[in-house]
Amino acid sequence: MKTNYVSFKVLAIVFLGLLLSCKKDDKKEVTPQAQFVEINGEQYPIVTIGNQTWTAGNYKGPGGIPYDNLNSRPEYGKYYSFEELQNITIPVGWKIPTTEDFIELAESQGVVFSGQNAIKQDAIKNLVSQTRWLNINGNNKSGFNAYPGGYAISVESPIEGDISEFWTNDTATVSIQESADLKNHNIRIYEYLENDASRFNIRFIKKNK
């Protein structure tokens, strides 16, 4: 009886080893989710923030203008007019964000709005890049990584350092700005004025299923 018990114990250990080996092999076969999306020939990193999935870099596809002739700030992407915005070919499942999408993004980081503005709030740093800002770099905890690329007027080069501004699909722009006290940031939402020559950066958001 003792011999049979020992044999059974050995078989149990061997079976357990085989089972664990199979589980390790199963894990190796798992394919990670794509961490980028291709838009008009360029690949953009993507990031999930709260219940949303965003591109984590500014659009730099056809049209628009770069930061300067040398493209010395590739991380800023390009700057687009409202007319150019409307003519961008967007992959299936993605869209240009609405004002509400941006507000939800900020609120997921603890930002509190009064109307359509959020003034002097430390939580905004979660959306902001860790470099390039004149006075107040962010911590980019969200992964959104908003650089202070400023905005362009007509074909003139923008002035960088204290503003990051994005188009929405409902003609408004969402502006992340250094606050006047140089301690934190503001978010302000501006309405587009017809025939305005301003150009802004663009991000994309994945459509909800």
C-alpha cells in the first residue's frame, strides 16, 4: 500500500508540472493589443484614459503647416485650418473629438469645470507633457501628453511655450494654458469665428461601441 501511495504521489507531481507548463505556453500565445493607429500613412501612439481611447500625438498628415521650415518640433505635429480639419480622412472607428469628449477626458483626471472652463487646477498637469512648457511642466500621468505648441495665424510660425490648443468637430477649440500665477494650468474653450485664419493641432478619439 505504501508503494502504491508513493507512485500515486509521483504521478500527481508530474501531472501538475505538465499542467503548469501548458499554462505558460498559453500565455506566450496571447497577442498584445495594438498600441498605435495608422492615419493617412503615419502611425500614432494610442492611449486609453478612463473610458476613452485617444491618439497620444498630434496629427501630422497631409496639409497643414509644421512648426517651422526645419520642422524642429516634430512632437508638435502640424497646424490646420478649420477647412483642412473637415477634409481629413479618418480611419473607421475613429473621429475628431467633440468639446464634450475633451471635457470627459479632463474630468477623468479630477479636473472640475465651471461652465466650459477649468481655472488654476493642479489636476490638469496629468494631461500635460513633461517638457517644453515655459514655466510649468506637467507630469503626463494620463499619457495624453499635450505639448505647448501654441497656434499659428495663417502661414506664420506659432509661438510655443504656454498654450496647447486642439480643434473639436463642433467648431470650438480646447486650450490648455499656463495660468497667470505660474503655478498650474487652465482649460478654456473658445468658439471658432468664421473666416478666422488661426490654425490649431488635432487629436483623434476612438468611437464608443
